[in-house]
Amino acid sequence: MRPSPSRRRSVRAVLGAGLLLVAAASAPPADAGEQDPQTVAVTILGIHATNEAEPHVDCRLAAIAEQLKRFRFNSFRLVVEETRSVALGKAWELPMREGYCRRIRPTDTDEQRVKMEVAWVQYVKGEDGRRKERVRERMVLFIGKGKYLLTAVKLKKGALVAAVAAR
């Protein structure tokens, strides 16, 4: 004997509700997608490069001394050094000199390298007296983990070199 159509609908409704409860119980909580974001440890060195009568390389720059030789300066003094964990997709700015800062935003990482957007940003006072941001250089690139990327901008006296490394 077959159940009546209304009985079949009732059974389907109960089964459907039961499947929804099972699916809800096995699904991750709604905020599970908001786990701690993946982070990258980034080190930025700010270096003031000049030409002086007596050449000088700050002893704290020994690890990148060979790379500094490619710049047309003979003296390199460490101005700022900081290491920070930066979440993928988030930006970090490190202030240096004359309104310049180095902005980095890691976007992806694997075993050997980190993809990031790296920019030289200068903050200046606008005509209206408010602080304005000028992006002087922006590039997206891969940096090998543990390797330094060096770039520079001109200052009134010398240059500002930034060395960026990630791991």
C-alpha cells in the first residue's frame, strides 16, 4: 500500500529538514574562514648613502656590503631597521627621512619566495596645508626568501637606500 500524497510530502519535509541539520552540524562555523591570516616576516633597512672624504660602511650593514657597492656613494649609515610580521594583502610603511617611507604589501608566498608590492612613498605638505602622499616608485616583484632587494631615491644630500628582505 502506498502512502498518500500528503504523507509523502510530510516525509520529504522531515527528511529535508534532517539533511539540513546534518549539513549544518558538519559545516565549519561561519567565522572559521577568518582564521589568522598567513603572515610574512619582513625586514626593512633604511640607509643614508653619501660621498664623504673618508668612506664608511656601518658595521650593521655587513650582510649587504657587496650589494651597496653598486651605488655611486662611498658611505652608508643605517638610519632605521625594523622587522615585522605582515599579513598577506596588508600594507606596512616604515618612515625614514625627508618624508620618505618604504611601503610593502606581501600578496603571496611559497617555500622559496614572496610576491610583494614595494613602493617609495613621500609625504609632503600640499597647498591646502594637508599632508599629501606621493608615490615615487611602485613595483610588484618576487623576492627570494632571505635575500635583500635594494633600491634608492635621491635626497637633498645623498640618497636613501632601502633594503627589503622577507622570510
